[in-house]
Amino acid sequence: MNTSLVDAVVLGETLAGVVGRNRPETMLDVYESLRRPAAARVLGLAGRLTDMATTHGIFKRAARNVLLSFVDLVPIVKRQIEMNLSGLSRANLAHLPNYEHRQAA
């Protein structure tokens, strides 16, 4: 399953649990604390890739092109970048810890 779809399902389940009073509101804080680092990583990587793509200067562009040629030749490096950019490397951050709601007797 697509990681962003898993994220949406987890968020939906968390919101439904809070609204339905099956989970405490603090679960929203737990969700946020797990997702914020993942979002920061995506934004950071996207920013670095944008900086590389829009670099000025002949030497910087030449260095960028050499680096990208190297990445294209080394499958493990290319795969890692793909996984990070797609979010699949952060799948472990898409799951909340199990929570059992106990109603007051």
C-alpha cells in the first residue's frame, strides 16, 4: 500500500477514534510527533534537490551533473534517494502505537 495512503488511513483512524471517544486527544499529539520528523525530511530533501536543479554558475552545474551521473550509475544510491523522496523509507513512522481504550466502570 502507498505510504501516503497509509498515512491518511492512520490519520483518519486516529481522528475517528478521538471524535468517537475511543482514543484520548493525546493520540493526536502522538501522531504529530511521529509525522513531523518525516515531513521535515521530505521538505529538506525536496529543498536540496531544488537547490541542485536551479544552481547557477558553470562549475556548480558541472559538479551537479557529475554527481547526478554518479547517482544514476550506482543503483543503491539511486534507490535510497527514490525511497526517501517517495516516503517509502519512512513507513515505520506511519503507524501509531497500539492503544486500548478502557471505559470507566
